[in-house]
Amino acid sequence: MGAAGYIAPRHLKAIKETGNNLVAAVDPFDSVGIMDSYFPECSFFREFELFDRHLSKLKSDGTGADYLSVCSPDYLHDAHIRYGLKIGSNVISEKPLVLNPWNLDALEKAEKESGQRVFTILQMRYHKSIIDLKNMVENGPQDKIYNMDLTYITSRGSWFFTSWKGDVRKSGGIATNIGIHFYDMLNWVFGDVQKSVVHVKSHDRVAGYIEFKRARVRYFLSINAATLPEEILSKGQRIYRSFNLDGQEIEFTDGFSDLHTESYKKILQGEGFGITEARKSIQIVYDIRNSTPVGLKGDYHPFAAKEVAQHPFGW
């Protein structure tokens, strides 16, 4: 579900590379020619009702879908996951599973009643650099508290603000839409959140400070190219990732291309991440979304001081 979206090709690739077949896809938009590279025989529908009828027919024929992959807009994940469970399929959903933590309780109930499983993609837990970092923390001095600056800028054009991604009610805002996998990774490596402060929050960025059990983290996430460092802009690049731990840069720019495939492999082996694993990062981004920014006070990320431009539509 959501075959025309940005993330869908990674799922198509993962389905193909794990030796599986995509039998049906749905999206209200028909720019899905990418499917020809993976599953040219896949049945495609623009209307959900026809997609549902097709899957119902397959089920009655004894060839129903074993898994439903959900790549739709964030605010629809909950409903589409429930749909997959109702038709008797296991579900693989892009993050976030839901936008609000309490929705996970109802989803757990639906999962239990269906007898199927709900999985999510927390791909950074499979990144070699992150695994190495987790091992270093676990095997290092147990009383050590690390200091980290996390910076992630992924430039987006004006289209972003007229799409569902620009609507906080549908995307959950910047922290959820581009950052939830980073918060999951931080929680996985450094333990539970002790304190969270938001310094800056707007339509195109969010900056704050989170104390985890084993780390103090200053973060800055942005979709505005104007917030890129000068050396990145001078190279004509539009994406910047920096993960600085105690003054040392941790390289994790590369190694992302196959992480969805690795996630699918683990899920098919019964080792994937489910609702329980997704819960803490969903709570983190929910708290950020509903926090009132305190401004440039306390220990804030250096990029937080960059001027916030007016929303392109004056909102």
C-alpha cells in the first residue's frame, strides 16, 4: 500500500531480493513505473475498493497475501495495518506505526485478536556503525555518560509544504517524518530517556536536548537547505549527516542501501521488530511534537541559533 511513494522502491527491492513476489499494489497516484524493474506482472489499483476485492478473491482461492507492506502516508499507517490484519496477513509497516503512543495499545489488541504479526522497519539497528557503537557502550565503563551532537539536514523543496508531509497532523512534524529512526537508534544504544527539552521547533526544523541513561544528546533536524554548513553548500550537496560523539565523528553516511532488505530478511526469519520495539521512539517524537520550545536557553545545538525563515505560504 503506497506504491508511488518515496520509500516504496526500497520495499520493492527488499521483496525481490528476499525471493518473494508482489501480487498486488495500490496507490491513488499511478506514477508506479518503478514496479516494472521488480514485478511487472503485479496487479495495480488506484482505488482501495478494487485492491480489497482483488485480495479477497486471492484469499478465497487459497492464494492470499502472506504479508502486506504499508508505505502509505504516516497518518494512514494505523488504518492500513489494521486492514492487513483483518484480511489475515502479517504486516510490514514503515515507521512510524502510529502517530500517537496510545494507538499502539489498540493495535496490540488487534494484532492479538488476528493471530498475525505487525512488524516495523527500524533499519538503523542493522547499520554496522551503529551496532559497533552499541557494543562499545555496552562493553565500556558502565558509569560513563557520553556527549553527542546529532545533525541531520535533508533539503526539501517547496513541494514538501503542499504535500501531506508538510501537515503536522498527517506527518507528525519534522521530528517524526525525518527523524524517528534516529531517536529509535539513540534509545536503542543509550537507554531510556531521562529528560527532553525542545529549543526550536518550526515548519522546517527542530532542535533540542535529550538526556538518555548513558548519553546527553543535542540534536538538530532540518529540511531547509539554508541551514546546511557552508562547506556542504559550496560542494552543491543538499544532505548533511553528522554524528559527533565526545568530539569524534562517527561515520554512518554509507551503508544504508541494503538495510530494508536486511530488515525483511529478519522479519521472514521471525526476528523482526514489532510494536513493543517501536513504542519508545513513538513516545519520544510525540513528546517533542507536543512540547513548547524554550528558545536558546541551556545546552542547545549550535545550529539551533540559525535564523528561522518564514513559512513559504506565510503560515
